[in-house]
Amino acid sequence: MSLEKIQEQIREAAGRGAALCIRGGGSKDFYGNAPRGERLDTREHAGIVSYEPTELVVTARCGTLLSDLEKTLSEKGQFLSFEPPGFGAGATLGGCVAAGLSGPRRANAGSVRDAMLGAKILDGRGQLLAFGGQVMKNVAGYDVSRLLAGSLGTLGVIVEASLKLLPRPPEELTLKFELPQAKALANLNRWAGQPLPISASAWRDGELSLRLSGARSAVRAAAEKLGGESATQEEAARFWAGVREQSDPFFVGDTPLWRLSLPSQAPALELSGEQLLEWGGALRWLRAGSNAANAAAVRAAASKAGGHATLFRAAEKPQGAFAPLSPVLARLHRELKRSFDPAGILNPGRLYPEF
Amino acid sequence: MGNALPQVDFVLQRKISEKLREFLPERCVLWQQEDTQPYECDGLTAYRRVPMVVALPETEAQVRRILQTCHALGVPVVPRGAGTGLSGGALPPGDGVLLSLAKFMRVLRIDPVARVAVVQPGVRNAAISDVVAPFGLYYAPDPSSQIACSIGGNVAENSGGVHCLKYGLTVHNVLRVRGYTIEGEPVDFGSEALDSAGYDLLALAIGSEGLLAVTTEVTVKLLPKPESARVIMASFDDVEKAGDAVAAVIAAGIVPAGLEMMDKPATHAVEQFVRAGYDLEAAALLLCESDGSTAEVEDEIARMKDVLTAAGATRLAVSRDEAERLRFWSGRKAAFPAVGRISPDYYCMDGTIPKKRLGEVLKFIGAMEKKYGLRCPNVFHAGDGNLHPLILFDANDADQLKRTEAFAAEVLEKCVQVGGTITGEHGVGVEKIDQMCIQFGAAELETFHAIKRAFDPKGLLNPGKAVPALSRCAEFGRNHVKATGQLGHAGLPRF
């Protein structure tokens, strides 16, 4: 069936040393360095393999549409707590894991990697390998399934993934505050040190939005304590979807988009360009040029603050999508890549140009 | 399990000691047997080996030079934290250096605003929560050994605890690990940001059982202490009913802060030891905890009580104050030492299973008790399916020891067969290395070896642990036909 077809295509390409471009719905073609090579389509290998609501675990094949998966989970009152962005209707589970991108809830509920319990991959030799499993705790062997999150398909074609789920919180409320950036950052870090049911935060253009989720009593008590102005349910749903899917006006337009992942308490960055903050200050989106001088300035600022900068969306990424690695880490990356994909055929260059 | 007498290569021992003494003071290098003997085992005492040399560095620079020295000499290095591990991960090399990080005991930085603490690997798990308590913060993972185990060991094993269902494992609560490769190169995995560029090597390093790098610094995430926490103690007249109650709690959309089960033999052992006030009539006890704001906890406790009652609980007791909550937990946390008092020795298993298979697996364990003539009380991280059956035996009786090993192996294989794993949080070490041949096929094991080679091409860091050589699996498979009727690693050349 389609798994064998994928396997066959990998073996054949490995024999020729031909690059393969692994692709599901293509909703994240823009992410990372430019895709190249012959198309390997993962969409046919789809479907939920098992779903046990009382185990809080789902296992599904790579081609499963994120939208279908989320619908099934939602029928049982559960969800992917890392709120993965789809960036398009065609987004698949395989792409979600490979990209390793998490949405607004990340700072409070963990990331894709945190939810990964197990995975099956086809490595660069076309071998089917299974790591992890369907249980919450599993320390047998190295944690390869978590390593796969964000590997952009360079270590293997992720053909199946098992993910931890959470029950949907019964109550959500979004509060809005008029605040300058520095004050918003200070408040977010202070609040994060208190037992408050915060599930998302976003600041842009002088306005901080704060989402509370949990038991009704907890949400109400927190809202009373924090003040601010409550958004309507529709307003809140539209706003968080806009942040998660990057349809918010901040993300529209051709100016390159930088993603800076920083310690949450890092002070407001003195970089020119509009900013949108998420994750309690740990994620900062910046609209700024991507030429060599700008790239160097943005990456230096991120690195100085203790984080890293990714050129997320841009017409061209001559400086590379991702921050360069230290020599030791670069060597470990190359060695790991070589062990999973000796012929170097799986999404070559997508993560770093040298592999 | 072995008690091999040390066959010390005195020439090599002298050579290593002298090389290390070039940069380490006398107090940091042990080689005489009376000094090295205390390091012969970790928490898995059935396996012992006296290390050839013990190094106790006091600075990162010394760790680096020890590694460089051993790498140049081609000598194995086994890192050791507090030595509380239960899988023999710190079993010393008879032909190399046991690298103890016990002197790395400083808390380097606490940042209450960023909610992180930077600590040295020898800092005890519970000590982290103690030092950050004045800021209203704590470190979430709480293995039962938390008063003694060190954070470096927690990183090596990806330790869990009784609150992981809600708060995660070590991998979810550590932001950065600084360490050294076997070649003595400094490496940082992760950072104080929530992600890093490139592969998630932090996820790979955590739980790698000291095979990839030596940890010298750990940055942990701190959480605000919940305003309130209460625990329900629920009694059941049947173990399977208690298992179903666990599923019912989750199905109701509740994620308890902790959800633990003990069977009757376990509660009886514990009650004699700590007087936790357990219901001794019950066939199984559940401890189900809620934490959060005061109002939230009241709501959740009420919902939990409804679900547990509907699931057939015969008695419910809710902790009335913090002292009572801690008393209810004290029994669970003291389960291992309590069992240690009713039997000369006990052997702790660590399989994890899908919760829905609990009844089946417990019945299987019951049948094994009869088959091998050994008792086996059960304590169980019910919320996440992690079993800790404790086989009671007397190590002085060689036959009992053999039966215990066979008992444990059958249970672990059962865990794999029902879709679980041989180890949830204690690690493979030397103890479960043969069962790795059942959990994984040759291709996965070869991938693990390739990962190891990427970090440590000469295979000097903690060799022989965690991942079995394929030849070992072939040997194991020869005497061992899998439940499916197929020989393990059928594709592997036999020699």
C-alpha cells in the first residue's frame, strides 16, 4: 500500500543519491530553507490508527489532515494542547511533527515535542523504525520520537505519530489590557510566577491579550484578580485563530517575518520593525528586512538575549532560515543526519545547507 | 546478576591514577579497594563491581581533563550522581574510571522572574524545591527518592514521579543541560528560551543514561506553587474496579495532579511502617490529588468524588489539611523502604502499560506469583500506566534470585506484549538490557548505536548500558522464543 510505495521511493532514490522533497499538504513549504528534490507525497498514508480517550493518546498516520484529527478529538472533548498552526487547510500531522511548531498555548501546555510519545519513521535507507510508544512514560532507548519534532523530515519520513492529549478546558476567557511593551513583559513574567490559569498571551500595538483557561471557578477568580477588559467569545476566538494561523493583520504583507525565541524575561528588543509577542514574552515576531546586515543584527540581538532567531517567512533566505550552530553542535547534527540518512536524500538543505 | 570479584589490572590502575593525579588533588582520586568499594553499586544492589579508579572532580575544568585523559587512554568512563538509580546505570567499570559528580552540589543561580534555577548536577531533587520555596516556586518532577536523588541522575534517567500526568517528566521541566562530550568538548543542549535552533538534542540527552555526554550544569524550569492541594483516598474491594475508576476519572475530563494505586499487600506493608491511615480492608487504594486555586480544587475534588463513587469506591477520605495530605502521600512515597522491611530483598519493576490493560496485567502478575512461589505487592502510577510491582525475595537464596529474575522478565515481556514498555522511568541500565531485545528490533537498536557513535565514536561513555549489542540479542534470542512464536532478530546473522 502507500507505506510500501513511500518505502520503495526512498530506496530507489537512495540508490541514485537523488534528493527527495517530503511533502504533505504543502502548507509549510515556506518554512525552513527552500525545499528541493523529487516530490515524496505523504498524503495517501492517512488515517487514525488508534484513539483511546481514557488513555489521553492518539496514534495517526502522517497524511491525516490536522483538521480531521482535531475534529475527532473534539468530539470526545479533547485536543492537541500545543495548538499546532496549520497554515492552510491541507496541513497534515506529518508536517506538524516535522515542523515542530506550536501555537499560542505552548508556554503553558508544552510543545509538539512535549506531546510526542512515539513515532514510526522510514529512514534514509527505507527501513521502517518504531520509537517510543503509546504510553506517557517510556525511557527504553534514546528519545528519538521527540528528536523528530522539528527535524523537518531530515532524519526520516515520519509515517506515524502518537501524541499525548488533554481534555479541553471547560471555560475560557480573554482579557485585554492597554500596555506598552516593557510593561506587558514585566506583567507577563510576574503573572507566570503566580498560580494563574493563563493559557495564552499576545501583545501587539500597545494591547496585551491574555487568555485564561480552566475550571470556571479558577478562570473567574483570576479574571477578578487581574482586571482588564473581557473580550467577547467570538472576538477572542477570531483573535487567537489569527495569531495561531498568522492571519492576523500583523502577519499580512511582504515584509520578511522573523521569529525570535528568547528567555521570556528578555527586555524589549531595540530592533526596528513592528513586533508581536507571544508565550509570555518567550516568542517575539518581528517584521524586518532580511538582507545580510539586518539578518546579522537580528541574530546578534537574539543571541545576546540568550535565544535564537529564525527567518520565518521571506521571499529569499540567503542568510539561511535558522541560526547557525556552534561547531560541536554542527558536528553532532551532521553525524546524526549521516546515521539516519547516509545517502543524504531526505529534505537535504531544508534545515541547514550543509546537510 | 553478578558478584564478580574484581580482576584488577594493577598496571592500568596505576597509570590512570597517576595521570589523573597530574591535575587532581589526592582527595579527588580513589583507587584503594577500601575507598572504591562504596561505589561498587547504585540502587540496584544485586549488581556489583568495584571500580578500578574513582574520580571526584570539583570543577568543570577537572571534568574536562578527566574526560580528555580517559579518551586519550581509551579508558571507559561511567558517570555517577547520587547512586540511587534502580537499573544499574551507574554500575562501575572494572577497567576504567567512575566519574562521581557528588561534589557538584551548588545552586548557581535562581531567577524568580524568569522562573528558572541553574544548578550543578549533584544538587538533590528535593533541595531545588526547598531553595526556591521562598519565591513561591517549585520544581515539579518528584521521584519517590527525591530526598536523595540528584538532578544530574534525573536528567540521565528522565525521572518521573507521582505528579507526571499533569506536570510531565524531567524532559518537560528541564530547559538546558550543559555538559562535556567524551572528548572533553563543552556542549549546551537547549537554552533558557523555549526552543533552540536545529535538532532537539536536549530531548535526546535527557534519558540517555550517561551514554552521550557528562552533565555538569542543569537549568530547570520552576512552577508557581499551587494555592491549594487536596488528595482523596478511595478504597475499592477489587483491583480491576480501581483500574476502571482511573479510566473513569480521565474520561470525565479531569487530569489529576497525582493518581496512584496500591494493592492490599502494599498498603499492609506500608501501614506497618509509616501509619499513613490507609484502609487495610481495601483490595486496592487510589490516591487522587487535585491542585490549583482554592475554588478550583473544591470543584475538582467534588467531581472526583462523584466519579469515584460511581466507579464503585467503598470508602472515600479527603485530606482535610496539608499535614493530612502529606500523611496520605507518605505511605506511597515510603512504599519501597516499607517493602524492604518485610522482606530481605525486593526487586522493583518499572513497566508501563496502556491503562485499559491493567486488569489483565495484574492477573498475569498474580499468576506469576503462584508460578514462581514469590510474593509481589503492587504500587502503581495509575494515571500514567507505570507499574512498580515489587517481587519479594532473599538474595542469599540463589534459587530465589533466579526465580525473581525469571518472574521480572516475564512481566516486562507482558508489558511489551500489551503495547507498553519495559521501563517507564528507572531506565534500562544493565538490568533490563536483555528485554531491550524484545522491545526493539535490530534496526532500531542499530539506530541507537549509531546515535551513540555520533556522540562517542570510541564507545567509552558508560559502555555496555542501556542499548544491547546485537550479538547479545542474538544470544538472548537463541534461548528465547518471542510470544509471537518468532525468534527475535530473525534477520540477524547467528554466530
